[in-house]
Amino acid sequence: MIRTKRYDEKTLKHLQQVELKILKYFIEVCEENDLTYFMYAGSLLGVIRHQGFIPWDDDIDVIMFRKDFEKLNKIFEKSIDEKYDFFNVLNEETYHYTWGRLTLKNTLFREWWGDQVDYTPNIFIDIFILDNVPSNKFKKFIHKWKSFALNQLTMYSILKYENPSKIKQIIQDTIYYILKVIPVSTMTIKEKCVKSFSKYQFEECEEVCDFPSENQMQMSFKKDWLPLKKAKFEDIEVCIPNNYDKILRMDFNNYMELPPEESRFNPAPEEIDFGEY
């Protein structure tokens, strides 16, 4: 699905401030429970290049090692501020992402898939997960392809996608309808996906991978994220990886160079509501 709707500047700035509120709560929980997190993807780039949001960015991305993510999940299962919800792939059947999402209740961020799920999509921050990857090239190849396939099946078991390519549309529709008729539940697929992602969780590995990322088949990171560093993001201090330069070069190449002006935007969701915020 191609999103074309544009933000007006006031709405985008408002959204960023609400997301910053969610991030502050997330950091508070991590600090209280000795959990390690890092700013990630566009948010990491924002820290280094802008000391805050990329001016046209509309989300916040953080990432954690699997062990810290699982601890966070248990913490939120026992106790979470009543203003927030926490989603992961296994605690909501129609949640189609394989990473976590901390959301602010009584808000709305409805994307094209909003009417295909059984929950209200709120304003959020994304919490990605770093999983161990084996050094052996053959094992790594199998591990990545299996994880990639299960990640795709997780999404297709829930959402019906639209694709501008007719061939891809036929393939996606075929997978979607097959998954609707075969006697395998969405939760079974999700459980197999998480099991694949975390297969090497308790083994000594030199590399880690963010499996749901678009370029995970080509990219693994050396496990040299620690010791973490502190840096400015808007009006707070956040954690960034020790190896942030390598990570940003892998993601964005010459990351300090601004993109062409016509590319400096993110498409807006179909509907957004800030509620009382």
C-alpha cells in the first residue's frame, strides 16, 4: 500500500511531542529496571544529525537485545501505566508486526490496515529486537531465510496487502487466502516466527540482526553496541550504540548529508487523533 497523504507542519510537530512523551515513559521504565536500549534507525540518525527528530520524521525507533526485550515484556505484563498499552507479536492475535510497540491510549494513528485488526491503533513508539546470528555462513543463511519467511507469513496471515505490481499482488493474495483456509492458526505461525528469531539466544554469537528490517538479508551487525553512549534528543538524554557510526553507514551511507528536498517528508496516516494530548 502506497501512502501519499502529507502532514501539515503543525500536526507533525504535535505528533513528535506526543511520541516524545511515550519515549520518556519507556526510558523511565528501562532505567528503573536496568534494561539496555538504544535509539535506532531514523531516530538514531536524528540524534546524531539533528540532536532530536529528523524534522520530517513521524515516528520514534528504539531497539533492545532479546533478553532485555523479554524482561520489558514481563514488566509490562505485571504493571504498566494506565495511559499506555504494550503490543508484541504474541499478546494480540491481530497485531501483525514482529517487534514491540508502546502506545498511548485514547489516541488514534490509523493506517491503511486499521480496519483489518481487532484493536485501536494508537500513537506509538516502535521497539525493535536484536537477535543473535550464528557465525557459520550456512547456518546464518538458513536462519535468515527461515526467519524472513516466517516474518512474511505472520503479516500475510493477518493483513490483505495491496501492491502496485500485479505479479506481487497475485502472489500476496494467494498466500493470504491459503493461510485463511489451511488448519494453522495465526498464533501458531507467530510462535514459530519468534522461535526462529530467537533460536541462538543462549549461544555465544559475534553478530546480531534486526530480522523484520527490510535489509536484514544483506545486513548483520557486529555485537559491539556496548558500552552505550549518551546523547541529546530534543530535551532529554538518550542511549545510543557505541558503534553508531558503523550502524548509520550501513543504513544510510553518507548519513550526515541531507537527502534531496523533495524526499524530505514522511506520508501521513489516514487518520490521526491526539485525544487529550
